Amino acid sequence: MVRTAPRRAHAPGSLLSFGALAAAGLVSALASGCGGGGGGGEAPPLSVSFSISNLNFAEDGGPQTLSVALNSSLGPLTEAVSILVSDEGVGSATSGVDYTAFPPQRLEFPIGAVDGDQLSVVLDILDDSDVEPPESVRLRIEGATGGAALAGPTVLTVEIADDEPKTGAFAFATDASGGVLANNQLVTIANTPLGGSSSAVRISIENLGANAFKWEPPVLNGDAGDFQIELVEVNGTPLPAPLPASLPVANAPTVRPWPYLRTSADLAAPGALVPDVDALSALKAAPQLTLTDVPWPARGAASEQSLTLELEPVPSALTDAAVLTIDGAPTTVGELELDTTLWRGAVAGYPHSRAFLGLSCHGSRGWIRLTALGPTLHVVSEPASDPDAAPVRLLFDEYLPEGLERFDLPRCASAIGLTPTERAASAMNVSAPAQDTPSIGAAPDVASVPTGAWSPRAIRLILETDTEFHDLFGSVPATINYTNQLMSSVSDLFERHLQCRIDVVQLNVYPGGDPFVPQFDADALSMLAAVREAYAPALGGSWPVAAELVHMLSGDNLGGGVAYVDVVGNQDFGFGVSGDLTGSINWGTFTGAPDPLIWDYSVLAHELGHGFGSQHTHEYCPPIDRCYEGCETSVVCGESSLMSYCHLCPMGLANIEPRFHALTSNEMRRLMPSNLADPMVGGDVELVFEVRFQPYSGAGSRTTTVSFTHDAPNLPSPFKVRFEGVAQ
């Protein structure tokens, strides 16, 4: 908190002249090119500016003296220079309530003033007893005389921090500039071409209180399909956010070299990198990781280089506590003491880089990107004679792994011909019948959510597999390792788009033969029926543990995947199948990677998306895309998102951006069952959302209202923010 001398009387108003510059609390930082109002290029020889562009004071700070600087390379003034300082009236603080009214004030630098001389105005901050978020006042310099220009910071934002103790929950929302958002406030987004995307507009939700509050995932109304919202940061850390049990530790990062050894000087040679098993196992003890000597292969005219990655742990979708059955015999994942670690971060020295790695002696996978639009380097696990020491290859987008061939892409199976109570994902408005489901429990007590913790909504998932899936990897540990890497990457997608994590509570592996006998071979629908027969109470089945969905991971040729629609928590229909899995993922990169590197990720996210309530993109009206017959009968191939059939067009999965379209993600958030445990925002937590205007429904003005339902006592619920853009 910033404190000054005791409050004193002050008469705002008249002209202040050079000389009275030693007042208590004078801010004397000189302009350094930061802040609003300044432009690029050569500085004018004579100008006036605020000494700084942003200041912060406590609410009980009283009068604060703010300085205006003369910037001159012409020597002493031969003519007086004056400027007008006024209150813009656009800050969130209220004149006459949060600060004494600030009328326009003209300041004059007299003849003889030199570079660096300063004048001052006083902003009188008023204390009150209200519990409130930070508030701001914006002052502006204008109307320069005497041949002076306005350059440097010509707008000064003063933020006033509340000084009342916040013993309960206290929420507030801000925009990208830090300005507090009022309920139902309108945010205008730049005009955007139809079919394009605007830059991201950020809004933050913060808890300044001591107790947690419930803050449900946002729901968009109006032109919802034209606006995408994602959760991108928690407490300044990009998602996926650490779980409360693994909050960032204040220790220095563990420094380790790249845990793979080269067997050939040529990184493109088959089996070029083999694991250092002990080094991989040692990574489990690292709370944060600096990974050195990571090779970036030669590409084109560029020579090979060595990178350093700064990494943080990623929450595992498959924890040690999850039930594991091996040919029906129960144990836990933790009993196997696997060495799998999951990481995300950036490349040191590359400000726009990103990296995602799943590391294990049973197979490592992931990707590294140096720039937002540059090439992506994939870490690809190779089949090995020893599944406990799987080698890796480092491959750019344009290369296929040794031994992996392109294949005819499957599709999400059609369910035409099924009885009305058994329809799966195929056509608009097709879903399983509604079913009452027991509550899985209320949100945790507010006192049990630790300060700094974000507890997102979670869906519990049982994973079934077949023997063909196990045989892709050759051992139970390698199968579990890949399943964890795949599910954790998909869970990251769901947390960003839906603010809902996926927790695997049971995994069943069958090295000796699985119990599922589909009626027809190579048929995803038959496999779905076999899974349903084993689980659905209506058919004599049962769920072995509490969960909301069951999903089959199949290495068999099933012709694609299939799932029931909008069935989270439905014990008789909460099933899906992902078939034709290859054992390779690219962790959701946006690069048009070779088909085998992205099929597993795409089909799993697609079929789980059906379970969460989304239809195919061509089945919405108007259609999100026209890559398949649906709302419109004509087919027009193009690019689209995860719930589409655009992978059936030329270029295959290169047409699929591995993310959910705004309309589908909003539909899934809207259909989220109310009996799930509430997401909780602990004290001193900030959630950052990004909103993009992505018009697809037509040209002209588009508006959506983002609604957040919550139980913070100081804000109306739902809390709403309106967004408007013009599609050109």
C-alpha cells in the first residue's frame, strides 16, 4: 500500500506555476517513452508529457501530487508554454465519491524553464468504507501553447486500491487495460472479415477475498456462434493450470539435459534417439524443469541447433489413484510406479514459442514451436523391440515417421436405422433419452479451497480398451503411458474451451484378450453396443466406479468412432468409441500434421464432444461448414474444427483445426449437467479469458452476451459482459 502525509486541505483550481515542485508525495519519475499518447519516430524538440503513464495509490492515501514534465532540446524557453490537464471521466472511479472533483487545470512553464522542469497537479483521493475492486481515474494533457507538442505519456491512469479487509469472497471483472467491467457492459471488437478471426480480447475474473466462490463456465447468448471464448491463464500461468495439490513451488527449476541419447550423427536416421531410462525417471521429482541440449534438427538451409526449454508440470488425467485392471485383475496406476511426466512451457530466448511434452521410457511424445507461425517439431515415439526403452524421432510437419503410412481416414459412424432410444451421433437432434442421475456431490466447502487454487469442473471417465490397443504398444506400462499422454492433452482442450477437466477414474487393459464381442467386425456401432451391454443397467450391466462417461479406446479397424449425444451422467447411454487408433498424437498442434500424428487426438476429442452435447458442424443450421451433407445438401470442402467431417475432403486431417468451434463449445457448456461439482475460484486467484470475434453466420453487426453464474456476494448473478463486432 502507498501511504503519504496526513490528509490536508487543498483547493483545486487555478493556474499552477513553475516553482512549487517540492510538495509532499510528488511523483518525479521522468518520461521514458512508456504509456499512452506517445508515438514512434523522432521526438519533437519541444514537448510536454506526464512523467509516467500509470500510478497506483491506496484508497486512504489522500492527496497525491502528479507531475507534468517539459521536454526540450532548445535550451531555456523564450516563450511560455502552457497545457490543460483534465479528467477524461472514463475511469471506473466516481468523481466526488472516490476522489475530489478534478476540474480542468491549465499549467504554465514560464520563460526560462528548461528541459526536465516539472509542474504538478493534485488528485485528492477519498477514502470510504465500501468493499470494492480497484478503481481508476484517467487524466489527459491537451491544448499545448507556445509551439510545444504533446509527446510521450499524455494520458495518466491512476489506479486506487481499496483498503477495506475482504474476509469473504469478493469477485470483480476487468478488461485488458485493467479497467473494471460493470455488469452488462459492452465491449466492442474490431471489424472482422466474414470467416476470419479478430485478435483476442481479454477479460479477467479475480477473487480479492479470503474465501472461494463458485464461478461456472460462461454461456453465450445472441450470436453465440460468432464469438469464441477460452480460459487461457490462471494466476498468470497459461493453461493447463496445476491442480491444487500441485501448485507452483517457489523452488528454483531443476536443470536436466535432454534425456535421449543419439545413436547417429544424422537426426533423420531411423531410431536416432534412445532413452536414458534413469534420466527420464528422475524427472518425476522436478517441480519445475529447465531442459537443456534439446536438439532442433537441420531444416532447409538452417543448421541444427540446441535449445533450452523452460517447463512446468501439466496435470495428469490419469492419476496414481485411478483404478487399473489388467485382464480383469484390479490394482491402481500408482502400483506400477511409471515414470511418465507431462510438461508444457516455452523455449528460452523465443518469446512466442511453445512446447508440450509427455516423457517416459515407454514412449515420449509432444511438440516444440519456436514462433507462432513457424514450423513445429514433433517428438514421435517409435515402435521398439523393448517397450520399456522406446526410441523417439524428431520430425517436422512435412515428414512421416518411419513405418507409419498414410491411411484412408475413418469417420464418425452413421447411426441411421437404429431405434429412437439407441441413436448415436449422426443427425441433428439425435440423442439418448433424458435420464435422472444422482448428484455427484456439492462443491467443496469454501474453507477447503486453498488460497491461490482454481478448482475447475471435472468429468469422471472410465476408459475401456481392447487387446488391439494394447498390442500397439507391446506392454501394459507402455499402454498406460500413451493413454495418459493422450487423455491429458484432450483434457487440456476441454479445460480451455469448456472449463471442465477430464479425470480418468478407471482404466481397463487386456493383454490376454478383451471381453468385448461386437456383432460385426470393423464396425464402430457394434463395438458401441458391446460396451453398452456391459455397462447399461437397463441391459443388466453396471458401472464399477462412480463416473459420468465410459469410452472405448480401440486399436482395431472399426471405420472410425461413434458416441451417444448429450449423455454426461447418463448411466444407460453415456458411452462412446474411438476406433482405428494408431498410437501417435501431436498434442493438438494447429499445423496440418501428417494424419497418423493427429487422428487419435481428433477422434477422441470429437467423440467426447458428442457425449458433452455437440452435433457435427454440418448439422447446425446455418451449418458451420459444408464438408458433408446436413443442414444443406450441397458439399463444399474447406477447413473447420474438431466436430466436422472436413477430414473426408482432400488434404484429410490437415483441414481440421484441433479446437472446438465457438458454437459447439458454447453448446457443450450450456448442456453441462447441473449436478456436477461446482468449479471454485479460491482467494487471490485470477482467471483470464480470451474472446475472439469469428463471424460465420453472415455479414453485419453481431452481438453476444457472455453470462457467468456465480455465488460471489458482491456481484449480480449471472454477471454479464456484452461483445459486439461487425463482420465485413
